[in-house]
Amino acid sequence: DAKTTQPPSMDCAEGRAANLPCNHSTISGNEYVYWYRQIHSQGPQYIIHGLKNNETNEMASLIITEDRKSSTLILPHATLRDTAVYYCIVRVVMDSSYKLIFGSGTRLLVRP
Amino acid sequence: EPEVTQTPSHQVTQMGQEVILRCVPISNHLYFYWYRQILGQKVEFLVSFYNNEISEKSEIFDDQFSVERPDGSNFTLKIRSTKLEDSAMYFCASRRAGGDTQYFGPGTRLTVL
């Protein structure tokens, strides 16, 4: 089973920041938090990942709480093309295959 | 930017027939994966593959499934005798050695009639 909890749906206005929360209260000290998204039925698209520190790339920012029990994905200026299902995934470190266990994700709707 | 590619984009087959789904991973990647997504359901891990052997497989990946890297560029998933419940999107992913991130292809929609 997925080790994360996400709200099933959210919406935000185009041009505003989208803040997607994720709870991972049972995360272990060396497990990474990954974010992917899936637009319609396309292949999951990697967004960002992190361990302890906040991370930023050209797509998004990832804020991880100090206790690492939750995180927030921030899309700073959401566009209509950001409408997708967003998955927060904790990657199990002891799993040498690095498989990803997807949950149900958050369906983000960006409104015009 | 290099991408994972998959062919065909859509495959229709009759129940009981064999299908082969093809993937071309990113060229310097060494770890390969198959996932599937039944319509309206979660993305599910099927199998991981490294150094010409399966490193892990899920309960879904039974004897009807097999994977192969027949040459230096392709990675295939074979379903020997398809069932109606095999209808799904099948995604290939790859990861480079020492890398943390899997990159997914666009998927093959398999429809079993």
C-alpha cells in the first residue's frame, strides 16, 4: 500500500500558486519523497524529489517539514496545462528495485 | 531531451492471443520497469529488470508475463495468452545507474476483446 495520504481533489485559479499537500507520517529517516503527475492517461511525469531539505527546480518547489511527516508541492504560477493528477510517493530505501508505489493522488483542476 | 518511447500506442487483440509491447528506454539507462494502469485505477508496478534479469516482480506478473531485452536498445513485455482483464495502459520506465529517478514512456493502451 501507498505510504502517503493526499486530498482527492483540489482546484486553483490560473496564474496563482497551487499548493498540494501530502502526509507521510510513517516515513523512515532515509526514504525519499517523490512527486509525479499524470496528465489524462499519459505516462507519469517526474516533477521533483527530496529527502530533508527543500528543493526547487524549473517545474516546482518541494517543501518538507522538519519532522519529515508531511510535504507540500508548490507550482508557483499554475497554468491550465498543469491540470493533472499529482502523486506523492515515498520510495522505499531497502527496495533495491526502486519500484514506485502509486496511491490515488490529488486531482488538480486549474480554473481559467 | 531524451525520452522513453513505446510502441504501439494502441494494441487491440483477441483473448488468448500473445502480445508483445515494446519500449526503447533512455539510451544510458540500465534499470527498466513495467507498470500498468487499468482504466480509472492506480498505476501498479509489474516488474523491474537489471543486468538481463528480473530484480523484482509483483503478484500481477504471473507466468503469462515475461520481459526481455533482446538487443541493446529495446525492452519488451510479452503477455502469452491475453485475458480480458489484461486490458490496461502499460507504461515502461527507465533509470540510469546511480540515479534516483524513473522516467516513464507515454504508454501502450492494450485492449483485449
